[in-house]
Amino acid sequence: MQRGIKLGLYGLVLAGVIGGTVGWAGEGKSVALEIDGQTRTVHTTASDVSGVLKSAHVSVGAHDIVAPDESAHIRNGGKIVIDRGHLLHLTVDGKTRDVWVNADSVAEALSQLGFGAADAVSVSRAKRLDVGTTDIAITSPKRVVFRVDKRTVVIDSAGPTVEDAAKAAHIFIGPHDRVSAPVHSALKDNQIITIRRVRYAEQTADVPVPFGVTKQNDPSSLAGNESTVSAGQNGVNRVTYQLVYVDGQLSGKVVLSTSVLKAPVNQVDKVGTQQPTVTPANQAQAIAEKMVAARGWDNSQFSCLVSLWSKESGWRTNAANPSGAYGIPQALPGSKMASAGADWQTNAATQITWGLNYIAGVYGTPCAAWAHSQATNWY
């Protein structure tokens, strides 16, 4: 009896299992579920989209797009498409913002946002958008005008820097070239960039070096006298210059090195330091008085001469004027008196001899010279 009960219960359980299996098979369905382009098949008994997703353990985010709608009825063989929302940390021409897109790849996201193939992108356009935030930097094309090599080049460049734009324009920027904007600076729309070509060269030249003058005191010669003992000779230096050319024009010249080929030889001059002996005025006048008488001029002529040279020099043999006049008669220049004697700088008799000859030759008499001096303040 007990064995019969057990067999009956077993049969009921088995019948329930079989009946349940038949029932599931009768009500179940297969649904294609595509998430970001990846498709799998879900077997479910759910009647709507929401139920299918729940049975497949698929959650839907706030930025995800589900088609058909989660409340829609789903049939066997139906398809549910989910485009996940992806956060982009987007920097466009230096300005950053966060945007959500429902795209599988960078290329599709850029297309959704309205960016074209000409825009430069920091990541591969083929990159798939995964879970998390994707950083993308975009540089839009900018019109740039290059002025270089005596020509103007206009280009639309999406490169972020001046250097990128130059490369796009096939313009080489040399290491020494002068560019109006830093090569690594951000590009600006309608920017005008001037490039000046800089070239360096070297030049060697032999340059004369002027000799100097060495002066030696000569106590045996009167002060103010100078004479050359030995002549100077110029030297020669070999100088190497660095030449700077800007756009083909020489703009700078810098000494790189100097070597001595021939050293200069200084000229040696002797400078007199002996102070002249000054003849007292009364002695000089006594000498003059005898010379005046010897010429047959009377005392009145001598008086005129005393007045004339008292005014001119005070009868001092070393009287010097900034104009170059010198001595008792104030000869201009003083060296004229050398015709009367080599000791013209110190000898009162030599100076008086020259002075009387000058007066006789130009004015005739001392009184005539004195009259002219009074009228014109010179003689």
C-alpha cells in the first residue's frame, strides 16, 4: 500500500514537471537584444520590453535610449535595441564642456555633434566608446595667412599650433627663423604669421691696429716742445666675424675671434719739461731801447713801442694767448719768431728783433703800429 502511494506521488510530480515544461514551451519566446551594436538572444516569458530587460538582468540608465519603449509589447522573434549613453569630456578650440551621446564610436559621436572630417581630433575616430568618460579634444579648421619667402600662403588648418599649420602648408621653419608668433602657440582664426629667414655665415678679415703714442719727459727741452724719438707702426689682427642675414639681407655682424698677426709698435715722443727763464720786463725794455735807437728811431717811437707791447704781453717772453700768439710781440703763431733765432721761446732779444722787423715791414714805425692798435685793438 505504501509502495503504491509513493508511486502515485512520483507520478503526480513527474506529471507536474512535464506539464510545466510543456506549458513554458508553449508560452516562452526568443528576443534579440542589441546593446551598443552587440547582439545576443534572450529566452523569456515576459510580455513587454521592460520584462525582457529584467529577465536578462539589463538595467537602463538615464541617458540610454531603448527601442521600442519599455512599456511596449514584445513578440517572439522581436528585437530590442539599447544605445547606451556615453559621457564625453569635450574640449573644442580650448573650451571644455561635458556632453552625452548615444553612439558606439568616436566617429559616430562626432557626427551626432556636427563635427566634420576636417576637424582635428585627439583620439582615433575608430575608437569605441566604453563605459566611463572619454576625453576628446577637437580643433576646428582656421584660416591662416603665412608671409614667407616673398610670398603669401593661405591655408585652412585644423592643427592646434602655429607649427602644425606651417607643416600643413609645407612651410619649413628653421631653428633660427624669426616667427611673429611662438611656434607652439595656439592657432587663431584669420591669423597672419610672418616668417623671416635667418642665416648665419662667417667672414675673416685682416684689420689694422693703430699704434699708440708713448710720451717721455725731456728735462733738457722747454715745456711745450715735443719731438718724435721713434715712429710708430700699425699692427694687424685677423678677425673672424659671424654674419647674420635676415631674408637675405645682412642685419648683424659679431666678432667671434681675434688673433694677432702683427703687434703694433708705439711711437715714442719726448715732451719738454724745462721751464723757460723769464726776462724781467725792465730788462727787456732796456734791450728794446737800444735796438730802437740803432734803427734811428727817436724816444717817441720807443715810448709808443713800450705802450704797444705793454698792452700785448706786459713785456713777458713767455706770454701765451689761447689763439696761439706768443712772446713779447705776440707773434701769431709764435713759431714765426724762429726766423730770428732758434731760442725764440725764451730769448727776449730774439723776440724783440722779430717784433721790430714785423713793425717796420707792416707799419713803418712803432707809433704807427700803436695808432692802429688803438683804433682796432690789434696790430
